[in-house]
Amino acid sequence: MKKLKISVVIGIVALLTTTAVQAASLSVVGGNDGYLSGFDLTGTTNLSDGDKVKVFNNNNANVSNGLHLSGAPTDVTFTFLGSEAANKNHAIELQGVGQKIFNNKTSNIFDTETVTIDTDGMVPFSFSSTSKACVWFICWNVTDYANNGGDIDKGLTIGLFQESDTSVIALFGDGSGDLDFDDMAMRISVSAVPLPAALPLYGAGLAIMVFFGWRRKKRLAV
């Protein structure tokens, strides 16, 4: 009976450990060091001037640079943290059909959107900025894009600040004449501890222990 208990416990620990290492995580790959200056979203991001971020622009953007996800499939939550910009800026989730999840003119602070990301790799999101261009009396809208792990139009920047293994703040510079990275901010996060798939096996192991304990007591009582 003692050997059985030890075997069951070892099996349960091994299963739970195997599941734990599959927890989703976020990591920032590549980029150049930059420091916030003139940053106005301290109240929602807890960041301030002097904080170091990884900067991505059209000079260093490529398919291997940006915010990387491991442990998919998993739910990823985007949280809007504000914007200080005259342009109309959007945050876009790219896994599906390019769903616009935040608009700096209409979204509210701490609005959230949760999506299921199916595969490991660069988190599929981008920022866009729409401004007005005019020549004489003719004006039109121009939209530029900054894609995580992809092309970034000239003048736009993405700044990434790693809060933890499961949370990163993504900042956007829309190229309107400053580099303060507060033209849009959002937090991107994944769940720290998923429900272990081994829990049913854990329950089965306990049931086996109870059953053999009951049988042993029954034999001793005869």
C-alpha cells in the first residue's frame, strides 16, 4: 500500500509539472534600446520618463523582431491604456480579418478584448494612424501601419516594455512630430496559470488510493 501511494504521488507530480511548463508566456525579441521622454500616460501604464523600452521602426522591423508568444493556443487579452494624439489611431488584431480592437477617439480606458491565438510566434497585432494630407485645397486621408513582426511604415514606432513573463505594454508613436510613445498604449497579457489538464488524473489517483485503503480495512476487519 505504501509503495502504491508513493507511485501515485510521483505520477501526479510529474503530470502537473509537465502541464506547468506549457503555460503561455510573452517575450520581446530584438529592437533597439530607447527611453521615454515627455510621456503622458503614467497614470494608466505606471511608466514614466526615463523608463527603457525596446523600440521598433522601419529600420529594424522584420519577421523575427517584436513581441513573441510561446505556449499557444492560449487566450491573449488586450487592454486599452489611453492615447495622447490628434491623429485617429487604431490597435488591430491581425489573426483573423484585421479586427480593429481599439480606437483612440472612441475607446475607453481599460476596455479589454480577449482573443485566442492559435500558434506560437509573433503576436498578431498592429497599430495604424490616419492623418490628413493636403495640397492646396485638395485634402485626403492617409493611413500608415506599424505591424508587430512585420513592416512598419516610415515615421511610425512601436515601443515594448516587458512587465513580466506574461504581460507587456505596447506603446505607439504615430509619427506626428514627437517620439514620446504615448500616441496609443495597451497592455498585452496571457494567463499566468492555466487549468492543469492533469487534474482529472489527479482525482483518479486519489480515488484509487481511497479504494485500496477501503479494501485493506475490509480485509483486516474479517
